Amino acid sequence: MNSLGAALLTDVQKDVLDEVLAGIPYNSASQFHEYFGTRAAPARFGLSCAWQSFAAGRLVAERTGVTAEYLIDGRHVAAVYRGPDEIVVLDPYLLHSEPLRLHRSAAAEGAVRAVVDAYPYRVRADGTPAPGRVRATWTLDDDVIRLDYLRFSPRRGHNVASRSFVMRPDSRLETVPPPADWVRPLLVHPEQHSVSVRVLHPGTRQLAELILPLAGRPAGVAEDRALLITKDNQGAVAAHGEARFDRNLDVVADAVAAPRDDVIAFLLEAAAIHRAAAPAGLALAPYSLEDE
């Protein structure tokens, strides 16, 4: 690829990442509707983490002709671009604000490391900004990429590890999206202990989440509404019925351009689909209701 082509790819990767972050929210309910329900989710409602990466890869390919490889760790997928001297990673679920660029020439002690800011951009008690971080480590001898997501915890007063994934070169998805019989068991994995939609509001760049924990739910879907919680940009939890819950829900609904009741119904339906599809005796961990 000539320098002009490389520059175009760099710009497109950056633009696409930002478009996906603000325009295709993380929504763990969407694939329940698609793979167990009767319809695909409206695009504006968002996609689960792997499908966010697929969307980023598709958009880059449409604009440049350059295709990603998709590396997988468990139920998580990142879009990876390999050049002669660098690796670029797009992983919208981890909310990094810039593509992760790992240049071989920057290697030290056998590894290349890069750190970029990530959403949410929170605020410390003294009013100073506290962005999240995504840290990427590419070890050259085994070609493994480790991704660590850390975000500021107002309750603890420092950054804490939130997610970590290890992408190995032999853990590559060959079919995108994967076959349905491969996807369905992963959707009812015990790790899936909630359904939620998390938005980065395109106007304010503030994070907000609507979450329905799946453990300990009553038998009727109608009663599930009372179990809904929200989180704001600072990670503060609000229960259904609180004024803060309504304010956070307004952010979510505005970001996906849908009425509040439609967003709630989407999660309630996904929870009902999960109940019907989950194997008997599935044990789910309770969802933490602590402020971050």
C-alpha cells in the first residue's frame, strides 16, 4: 500500500471507530432478538460487542477495500489490521477514542505497548477530568495481543480494570457473522447475566446505560420492569422509579432516537427470549448494584 493509501486507511479507521462508538451503541439484547426472536434489531438500537466490531470492519472495507481479521477471546471479538510493521485494533466495545496502533519499531523487551484514552470521560472529586484507558500489548514472539480496559471509579478514586481480553493468532473467526448454531449457545452463556443498552450520546459524549439484570427475576415479564436500573456517565446506579433513572433513560432514548417505552420493551422482550432459550438450571451471578 502506498503512503497515500496508508494515510487514507488511517483516517478511515479513526472515522469509523468514532461513528460506531456514537452511532451503533453496545446492546446485548439485539442478538437475542435476531437469533432467537423473529426479527433483527433496528440498527439504531445497537449491537452486541462482537457485532460492533463486525460493523467497524465492514465500514472500513466499504470505504478502503481493506479487510480486517477478527480475533476472538471467548465471546469477544476485535477487528485487527496487520501491516508489515504494525497492527491496528478496532474494538468499539472497549470505548477507546482512537484506534490502537502498535508499531513494531516501538518494541521494548519483546513487546509493543500502546495506551489511548477511552470513554467514559469522568470527573474526579476535585473536578479534574478522568478519562478511561485502553492498554494494548503485542508480544512479538507469540503474536498475541492483550487488551485491557480501565476506567475511573469515583467511589474508589482511581482507575480500575474493567475488562481484559487476550487475542491469539490462532483464534480467528473465518466466517463473519458466525453461523447461528455457533452464536446461540454463547448468548445463553452464564457470563450473560444482564441485557443492556449502553450509549455514548452523539451530542454530549456522555455515557448512559439501561440494564436489566437476569438473575433472580420473577416469572412474569411485566414484573421485570421494576428490576431495571440505569447508570450515568459517572457510573452511578439509579433504580426504576427514581428521578435519576428517568434522566438517564432519557439520554439512552435520545441517543437511539426511540421512545423510552420502546427501549424498555426491547430489553423486556430480550429477557423473555433469554428465559425461554436458556438451558434448565442455568445459574447466573447477581448484577452489582453498587455505584462505580
